[in-house]
Amino acid sequence: DAKGFLLTRLEISKSVDRNDQLKTEHRFKSAGKSNGNQKMNKLVVTKTIQTVKSSYNNKESEETKMIFLNLSDALKNRNRMLNMKTTLEKIDTVNDTSGDDRSMWRSTWGECVNFYSLVVSQGQALKSDDKDNYLPKKLFGWHVCLNTKVLPHGPLRIRRRKKVYSFFINRMIAATLLRASKKQQLNSDAIDKLMMCATDLDSFVSIALHCNDDMVDLVVNAICDDYDEFKELNEPDIATIFIKTIMDKTIEVVTHQGWLWNSTEMKRKQFNKNELAEIIKNQINQLRLDSLNAIHNCSIRNKQVLTKDRIKKIQKCLTNYQENDAKFTKLIFQIMNIADSTNEIDYKGTFEAYIDVLVRGTCENHEMIINFLNNQAKDAKRSQELFTDEILSKLIDLLNSDVYDTQIKEDIIEIINNYLEHETSKALGDEHLELLIQYVQDPSNSSTNLINTMLTSILIIAEKQNLLSNRIVKKLIDNIEYFGENSSSYILLILSRVIHEKNYIRNQQDLEKISFKLESNDVVQLNNDSKIIFTQRSEQNEHCNQISLLTANLILLSVQKQVQITNKTISNLVLALNNDDKQTKIISSKCIYILSKYASLENDALSQMKDFLNDQVYDVSVYILTAYSYGLVKLAELSEPIDTMHMNNLSSLFLTQSLKLGVMNFADEINVNRLEL
């Protein structure tokens, strides 16, 4: 009967003229002044609050539907064109001069010494016939060494002595062609001969010496047996310096004093064979480097010299596990970098070779490898062909390598992201995602950029599939505080993409873990490269996605399903009512309102809520006033005394006019709750 009577009175009060209401207010205020009664003054205050509420009865809700940042379109707008252009250094070119600088009186040795002097020492250009015919033919070919400085002492009698001189001839030719290639273009015959160097060092030894003899025995015996002859050589420098080094290591000269003259005796010394092997190998390797450098210079000038067969041979050098010379490897990569921009490139073979290099843990040439892999990942067709599950596993495993620094690991994840951004790309499996999350959990590996690059992988998958497994969602929530402010905002963004009405967060501890982001001032934006960034809230970005609002909406989904939440989460929701973002305040107050209908609010929460009963944001004041009424009812049901402060606010819970948000009239709920009290 009491409820019926109250509702009847409410209907009558709705028809009261506004002027009558103002007169009523005036009478309350006058009575307060004349009587001086403290209780009546309380009524004046609460009646004034009610009057403000009543003045809202025709006001519409200020809640707006959140428009999510469209990441899919942003990703599609990124440059997906295959960019294999290579920026090359400029290299001079001079016109060839016809003819030659040879003499019929000079042997191969004499001609090569002459060319070395003209081109390497004096800086002259080769004439066309010498450059295109003679020197290419003689490189690693048959040599005549009759007119050396040792000729007066007798011909080169034994085979190994000739092999040593032939090696010096090859060194001079390669050095001459290298110097010439800086100003002149070498022809195909010269490139073919120089390509013989594109192999591992152990295999090249037999090419350079034109035999399979033990190189230390060959060189040491030749020089020791003809000590006086080799000692008389005074050019070229690449030969004389090498010969002196070997002599100093292997030969001791003993002087015997005589009556009329002194005599000398050459004796062999004990030597370290491994040490000599390294000295000789360095010289052979220099021949290899000179040849490869000449090819590099020519390919800069005209990349068409890198034919399919030549590229294939150079490609094999990348997968040579025995090769450990950094200079040689760098040259191979530099040539391959030029080859990548040609139509002759076997991109699949190069891709597999580069992956193999990374897996081996090579410390050099990463920039060229990363650039190539990125370009393949950006191309939709090639990426589908190349990035198999096996390749993705290899790339992710590289994150645990101690060889690579953080920047390279960021680059590796970025390659994966470029692959994932294609609409047709297969998403990473949970096992891959768990490995990524597990890796960045290690404090020694962590950096904000690395973590965010990893989170970008997950975001791309979430954006494409609109779904993540519960296992991955759980891992993200469990690590949200561990990853720091910026990365935790990233996780909230991901969660907002995959958590919906059907897969809301059911665990109250998980809700508590994300609730601290209600006080975040981060705003989600895209920079000029279409990459996610987080900036502080300002007037310029107030319409962008607010992290605090994303958090409030996630909690709202759970509250609407009547999930029990912790007091800590409730406290964070109440604190969010102070947020500068209006929509965050509205959604947070809405969460509190819905929660108050099925759960109890602690006295502390109610005490903080009373400050928002008359909030300037209409929705907040309505939701909080209604939640406050429900909270007091549940507090009363506990059979505990209600705080005097709350009792003094009871009169503000009696409304004579409608209090609507949309089609809902919250005044009826508030008045019924007051009656319950």
C-alpha cells in the first residue's frame, strides 16, 4: 500500500507547474531562515540538489558511441610495393684507349711487372687489348717466366719455383685489374676469370697455386732452394715483401770470416708451420679479395654483369660454413645487394641463404640481410611463398640468440609483422605467440621498442581475425603491469579488439589487473608511417581512442554479464570519475550503476560517490545517484547502522520529476530504493 501511495503521489507531482515548484522551494528556504532549525537547513541543501536534478529532466544523454581507430585500413595503406632498388656509390668511367703496352721482348712475368707498375704504381689506365684480352687470358693461365731478375743465375729449373712465380703473376694481374676497374669497365672474359675467386679459401688455394701441393712446403722449399735468386728480386712490392717475410721466418745466414774475404752460408731455421700457413693464406686470400673487389666495381657501374649463373655462384658463398673471412663475406653481400635489384635474382635461393646465415649466427652484414628479408615480406605474392611455418619458427628462435643485439631482434620481429599485414597471410599460431611473449618477459631482453614490436604482431593478428585464443589473452593480461606504461596501453588496445559480448573477461582478478589503466592519460594514434604510438591526452587528440575509455568499456562488458569484481576494481572505477575524459567518466559511472544492482558497494566507495551526486556531466550524476541509492539499500540489508552522512543525503533521493537517459527513467528506481530504505 505504501509503495502504491508513493507512486501515485509521484504521478501527481509530475503535473505540477514549474512555478509552483519554485514557490515550494522558496517556502522551504524561508522556513529555514525563520526557524533557524539545523535540520531544516539540511532539507534546504538536499532540496536544492533535487531541484538541479529536476532541471535535467529534458536533457539527453552525453554518452557517445566509441569509434575505434581503424587499424585495418591503416595497414592496407602502408607501402606494400616491392622495393629492391639499391643506392649505389658513384664510380668514374674513362673511355678505353685502343692498342696495347706489350713488348715482344718481355715474357709473362715481365709484362705483368710492367702493367703493375703502370696501373697500380703510376695510376695509368689499361689499353683495351691488354684489359680485354691479354690479362684475362693470363689470369690463372699458363705463364712464361724467363726474363726475371734471376735469369743470369740460370733458368727456373724446378716445378715448384715456377708455381711460386705464377702465383705472383696472378697476384699482379688481379691487383692491376682491380685498379683498372675503378676507372674502366672490364669485359665478360675478365669477369669470368675473376669469378674463379668466388669460392671458399681452402678450395681457392689450389686455383691460386695451380697445384694441390702442400702450400707451406711448396713456398718454403722454392725460396730456400733458390735463396740467392729470390733475394735479388726488387719488384713488384707484393712479391718482395712476401719473400722477405718467408726468408726471415725460415732462413738463417751465417757469415764465415776468411783471410782474404768472408763467405756466407744459408741455413734453414726451425719454423712454426701453422704460422707460415697463415701468412701464405693471407696472400692467397688477398688475391681472392682483389678479384672480388674488381667484380664489385664493375657491377656498380653496370649491374648486368651479374648474370644468373654468376649470381648463383656468388650465392653459394653465403652458405659456406667454412668461410670465416669478414672482408670476403662483406664483399659477397655487397655484390648480392646489387644483384637483388636485377631481374636475374633467384629470390627464393637468396632468401633461404640469408635465413641460413642468420641461423648460423653471423655477426656481420645484418643491414643487407634485414633489408632483403623485409622487401620479400612486403611483397604479397613472395611472402606467401617464402614465409612458411618453418621459416617463421627459425626467425622467432633467433630472438633467443646471444649473437644478436636488441635492434636486430626488433628488425626480425618487424619482418614478421610485414608478412602478417597482408590480408592473405596466415596468422602466427599460439605456440609462436607464446614464444614471443616468453622472450620479452626476460628482463635482459626487454626494451620498450622490442616489446611493442612484438605486441604489434599480436595486434595485427587480432585486427585481422577479431579473435585471440583465451590462452594468449590470459598471458597478455597477466603481463600487463610487467611491461610498463607504454606497453600496457598497447595490451589494452589489443584486448579491445578481441574481447566482445560473447568472450568477455570472466575472472575478477583479470579485471582488477586491467583496471589500473582507468587512470591512464594515453591516447592511441597512428604516426606518418602508420605505426601505433601513444601520446598524452590533449585538445588536439581528445577525439582519438582513450586508453582509459577502452579499459572502462572492457569492464562494462563483464559487469553487464554480472561478473563479480573486486573492491580494488570498484575503487579504480570510482577514481575514474575524476578522469578528464568525459566518456571515461560516463562509462565508469555506468559500470558502477550496473554493478550496484547485483553487488554490494562498500561504505568507502559510497562515501567517495557522494561527491558526484551532482556532477556536471548529466549521465554521471544520474548513474551515480541511482547507484548510490542501490548501495544504501544493500548496506541497510546488512543490518548494520547506516552512517549519518548517508542518512543526511536520503532526502536527495526523493525525485518529483523524471530523470531519463534514453528511454530509461531512473527517477522511479531511485524513489523505490528510498522507500526500501
